[in-house]
Amino acid sequence: MDKKTLIERVFQRGAEMGLTDELALYSGLDSERLQAIRDGAQFSTTEYEQLCRAVAVDPVAMYQGKETRPQRIPARFRAAASQDSPSASDIRTLALAAEQGRILAHLVSLLNKDVPIAKYRKILGVNGTTELWREGYSIGEQARNLLRDEPGPIHEVEQLLRDLGVHVARITLSSSHVDAASVWEPQTVPVILLNQSSDQTRHPGALRATLAHELCHLLHDADADGITTRVSWGEEEETGNFDEAVEIRARAFSPAFLAPRSQVLNWASRLKTSVREDDNTFVKELALYWGLSFEGAAWHAKNCDFISHIRAEELARQPRKPQISYKDFETTQTGAPPAMFHESLPPKSTHLWEGWATEVVLAAFEEGCITAGRARELLTWD
């Protein structure tokens, strides 16, 4: 395969992603040099790798022509964005997450480990004969029994996801209406992207619900090839080819996973009568104990048959809601800076790699599976 044909495919991928001016930004090559390479000028291996990085594809995969496979083409990520004109940067972020999942899977295998969540995955089409929220509650409680059978609240949802081999990254997407996205291909590490510009990810209780929501997508939602590419919009948003039924089911999965109805009933039976009989106080205590948002707790109380639909709506919509303390939830801190492991490593990972992914890269480096140069390259890739 000659280099001109190869570079044409690189630029074609960039065009399909909508990258124009951004190509110079992401590759680090100026516009004149990009045009010269596009016109047929000789290019170095480093420049080729920079261009592949810009269009979010592994240089070896591009060289071998594997980027033309359905799971790698930009159309997949464009469709997932559920908008008529999704931003090029958002499409690239989704593609980067897919590439990151493949890299992490390789590193995990080098460390002789596996991705535990894979054995629990069961793709389920939406059941048209059941109310969607009931279906979501059912599969949420089944997942809770499989993944965390101990009673009581899950204080560290993100840590549970890490233990299952799921990477959670905090990135910024162009729309604040997007809460999160999930990307998972067969034989890779699943990646959850939390959108930092969304109000949902800045509220501790809502964040926990979002993580459980994305867990539902990873466990149960995929196409015929077993590929999950889901972008989760806020509850009020309905755009493009957005599959509302799948989202409704995932929203119901979330509280059922975090606070199964049978456990809530047992917990409630131990409360004082005065607490159980005051709806506002009961919902606050429900949120406080299980780590839910007040709004989420109101609807969960309704679905557990403690309050009526009308009352749940009144409580969820009230302008002044009780303050909830989340000091006992999601307290896991990120590890030591990469530079503490080796002088050539960066002081901090990029947002995409920060968290469990950084721990995997550093473990692979310490075990001699990758060089310091490769570790630095990964930890600074965004």
C-alpha cells in the first residue's frame, strides 16, 4: 500500500468526522504543512502518527486498512450523537474512547487480567409488552444481585465500575444537554464518558444515578455486532435518532440498582412512624441513606409505593428542596501523579486518561510491559 493512498484515507476519515480547522489543532501540524501532505508531499513517520492521533485511530490499524471496519468508521459515532449536525470534536471524543478501550484491553491482557463486566453482559431488546419503567426496575435489581449482593447503599459506584473493568473519564462535550456516553466494542474495555458541562454530573446524587444509567447501557444495549455506542441526553431532550425507550429503561434501572425495592422496604420498616408519615422528610431520608438526588428519591418513593404519582411530582418540582449530604459517597481519590513513578512521565494525565486508565498504564509500565515513552504518549493523548 503506497503512502499516498494511506494518507488519503487519513484525510478522508478527518473529513468524515467534520474535522477541518481542528485537524491542525489536534495533529500539531500547521495548515501549510497539512496542505502539502494532502497534495502528495513526503511525510515522516512522526507526522503520520500525529495525523492518526488527530483523527482518533491507531496508526497500525490505519496502515492495515482496519479503520474501514464498521465499528471504526466515523458514521457510527455521528449516528450515536443523535443530532443533525454533531460537532466534530464530539465525534472525535467518541472515537477516542473506542480507541482507548482497545488500548486498555491490550494493556490489561499484558497484565494477565480480564474485564469482569464482560461475563455479566446480556443484550436485551426493549420489551414492548411491559411498562418501560417496570422493565428497567426488574433488570436493575437483577444486576444488583449479580454485581453487588450485599445489602445497603453502594457508597462508591465509580469504584464498583473500576472493579468491573470499566473506565470512567470526565470530558467536556459541546452540548450541556448531554449527560454521558458509553462506548464498548467486543474484546475491549468499556468506557463511560461523563460530560463535565452537564448539571447532572456536577451533583453527587445525580452523578451516581448517571453512572448506574450508563451501566445499564453497557450491560444490555448494543447493536447486532455487540457494539455499544450510546449518548445519554437529559430527560427533557429528544433529538435526532435518539432512542427514548432505551433511555427510559436505563433511567429506571438506575434507582433500582442503587436502592433495590426489597431493601428499601426493609430499611423503611425501621424508620420512625413520624418520618414515614411525612412525605418530604421520608424522601429526604431516602436520598440521604441511599445516595440519591432528592428528585430521584421522590420518584423512587413513588415506584416503591410509598407516595402517589402526584405527590412525587410535587416534591420533585418544588423550588426549595432539602439539602442532602453526600459526604459518605464517592470519596475515592485519584492516585499519585504519574511523574512520581518516572521522571519522564507527565505530572497529570489528560481528562480522557485520568482515573482507572492511568492506573492501568502505570501498572503496565511498572511491570515492564510498555516503555516510559509509550506510557507518556498514552497519558497525554486527548
